[in-house]
Amino acid sequence: MSVVIDEKTGIKYPLADFELTPDLAIIDPSMVESMPKQITAYTGMDALTHGIESYVAKPRTLLTDALAIESVELVKQHLLHSYEGNPQSREAMHIAQGMAGMAFANAVLGNVHSLSHKSGPTFDIPHGCANAIYLPYVIQFNRTVVADRYAAIAKRIGLNGQSTDELVDALVAWVRELNRNMGIPSTLKEYGVSEELFNAHMDSMAANAVKDPCTGTNPRETSVEEMKKLYIAAFKGEDVTF
């Protein structure tokens, strides 16, 4: 997958084609040894989003499932340690992002990326940070159709819950805790987006997000009005119950 940014409109356009798949990819942990903490946090949450979204995406397969859920397990074990600079965990996270990349290259992604693609350039939010903000809200939105998949992730990484709903709640809480521990805002408002700026772009962002290719592979069908509600929830910090 490749992403092109239209500098005039501020919209990201993802392009997906197997011709873009490299013949060889070298995952060299020395490349991330000196990476700053903030970038470690954002790229780590981007990898987590890739793993979770590809695990619930419509085109998922047994092969992408294996890569996706193992990448989430590695994030659970290593992201915070990588954030603190542990070299072994940095290497593990580098591998995790590669596995998550292979998963989403074949299963594609979902609404987290659709929301990010249309709002990141508009509000000048780094991609991984935007994904980290939107991920809990999209899990809540999608739980009506893939709660069992989210619960499976929660079980795999050792979260507590006696029922499917409790496990999904635990997954949402864990993502939010990760964000807090790495200083990532929980809402667009907390990031610094003003209400005036948000309201000025909300309608166009929602309309464009629905057209994003990642929306087509999101497990739950999404209307423009629902996409707008997701933006509002992520701006205000409201749980998604629709």
C-alpha cells in the first residue's frame, strides 16, 4: 500500500495494489535504535492498529489472522519497554510492525485508517498518533459485528474478562492505558484541535472518510452520518454506543 497526500485538499489517498509489494524487505533493528520516544510511541500504536484492524477486516484469512494476532501479542509484550529504550524490545517491535504490515497488505484495514487519512493532514496530526486516538472508538463501533474477534485478541494477550463484552471492554481500556502511558492524547480536543476548526471540517472529513478504501474493508458498514458521529466521539471523548 502507498499513500498520496493532496496538498491542496489536505486529503490522504491510499493506493493498494500487489505491484507495490516489494520483492524483498529487510527488517533491520539497527534502524530504530536511536528513534525518539514520541516517534516510538506513534509508530508502535500504528503497528498495533494494523494488527487489530487486519484481524477484523472483511478480507481476513487464516494466514493474515496468524500474523495479525501475533503482532498484537508482541506489541503487548514490548511496546512500553521499546518506548523506554530497551534494545531487545525495539527489535521485537520492529518485527511486529513487519508482521502487521504483511497482515494488512493482504487483509487491508478499517475505519481507524479512514478517519486518520482524512483528518491527519487537516489537523496536522501524525498518522500513528491519529490512529492511537481513533482506535478505541472504532473498536466500540465495530463490536456490534465482530465482538468475538476483539475478544479473541483480548484473550490472546492476557486481558481479564468473563464474557465477550467484558473482554472487548478490557481491550478498549488497554489501548487507552497504552496511550496514557506514552503521553498520547485520548481525544482530538486534547491534542489541540479547536472546536471551531473541527466543526469547519467535520462534514467534509466524514464524507471523504466513507469513500476511503479502508472503509470498504471495515467489518461494519458505515454511513456518512455514522462516520461523523465517530469524529465527534473522538473529539469530545464520548464512548461510542451507536
